[in-house]
Amino acid sequence: MNYHIKLVGLIAIALSTSIAKSQEKIIVSTGNPIITDKYTADPAAYVYKDSVYLYTGHDVPKAPKNSYEMHEWLVYSSADMVTWKEHKSPLDTKAFAWAKDDAWASQVIERDGKFYWYVAITHGTIHGKSIGIAVSDSPTGPFKDALGKALITNDMTTDVKISWDDIDPSVIIDDDGQAYLFWGNQKCRYVKLKKNMIEMDGPIVTLDLKEFTEAPWIHKRKDWYYLSYASQFPEKIVYAMSKKVTGPWEYKGILNEIAGNSNTNHQAIINFKGKDYFVYHNGAINNDGGSYRRSVCIDYLYYNKDGTMKRVVMTTEGIKKAN
């Protein structure tokens, strides 16, 4: 009897493993957009060990609806930036019991073996958008609510009289180990984070950035910090530079022009295997309202000798395999 029970258990494990693997589809990109079987938006890319992990939103409004509808986040991984493994969605809005809905832009970062996923989401009881945090032991999840409440809520930033100013989180861990969370719409803000990555460690600071709309992305290269963001509307990506993560920031101009068939623009910037990449979305595979059905693209990014970035050339061909 015990043998049969054990055998049934082994068969069940094998079946569940087979099902899980069947949900991890392989996508070989042939250019931009890199994923064409579903809509992906608001990309955040993260390099961990020998792979790139691409975290995106998932636009799902059915025509003729022309408004944002997003309920989950997606994750893909690649060892060469061309062949992508689609993992089962590791996080949706239901993971946050305090939230209502709307799986907006997000970013993942690793610290001390744990992966922290900062997300923009509509709060259930406090009017407006908020920022929550999920955590996992793996970059592909599953993720769970790390805090049990929102880290940032709309009532903390009352100087901006809209309900969606607390969105688009971007996180960096500086060389000294201090972590910072950047976010915002209409005004860009940052706050220090404690080492546990789920608590603020000081006051919220508001930055003065030229024509800031949303989508801040913070990264460092050599001695320079770069703060890129969406500007005006329809949105182009511009950037500023500083010698300190807290500024002052010097505006440097346009990095990426308005992306085709999409009013929004949202970027991630990474270095992988010696090359720099600009990850963004456009509306190239949709004819029913690009701003609400977007697709992730990747093109090369180049720096000048003085550290400034060259304007990104958006291409249909995309990138080649990273060796």
C-alpha cells in the first residue's frame, strides 16, 4: 500500500513538473518587438549572474476598449538577449490583499539572496496609486507581499493634485550599500530604504527635473549616475547626469524619441556581456490603440567619451545575440 501511495505521489510530482515546464515557452526574437504573442509594457530588465530577467506589465484590454487594463506582471529570462524563456506569471494584483487592481510599472532588484519587486498598483482603501513590494528567493518567483501594506500611498504626496503621482518605482543600491527608491508622475521623488528593502529610512525628497512626466530609471556607469525619464506627452525619454545619486542633476536632453503608435514611453537601461541596451515599449503590433496595447523592444545604447549617452536609434531589426 505504501509503495502504491509513493508511486502515485511520484507520478503526481512528475505531472506537475511537466505542466510547469510546458508553461515555460521559448521565444526566439526576430527583431522588434521581441514578444508578439501577447502585449507587454513598462519593461524593467535586471542582470543576475549569466542571464537577463525581463519584467513587464501585461496589457489585456479587448477592442474597442481604449483604456489601460493590466492585472498581472510577466517575467522572461535570456542568456543571449534573443532567445527568451517565458515563465509562468509569478505575481498579480491579488497577491496584495490591501490593493484593488492595476498592475502598472515595476522593477526588481536583488539583495542578500532575495529578490524585491517594487510595483505600482491601485490602493484598495486610500484613493489613488501606491507602491507595494513583493519578495521571492528566485528571480522568477513565486513572489509574495513583503510588507503587508503599501510602502508609498497617495496621501504622502499631497502637493501633486492627481491620484496617479505615486507610480513607476525604480531602485538602486549604491556602492556604499545604501538603497534608494525613485518614483513619480509630474514630480520625481526619492527616499532612502533600510537594508531590509521594505522600509523607508528618511524623508521623501522631491527633485527638480526639467519637464518630468514619469518613468524614472536610475543607473550608474563608472563615476556617473544617470536618471532617465519620460518627458512631456506623447512621451519621449530624456536624461540627466550627476556625480551623486541624490543629485544635483544636470539635464542632458533627449535619449529616445516618441515611440511608434504609443503615447507612453518607458525604459530600462542595462549592461550585459559588455554591451549596453535600451529596453522600451512601442505600439508596433497593435492597430486598436497603441497606448493601451504595447510591446517591448530592445536596441543598443552607446555612450560618448565624456559619459553622455548617444540618442537611441529605434530599429525594426533589433539586436543580435549577446556572446
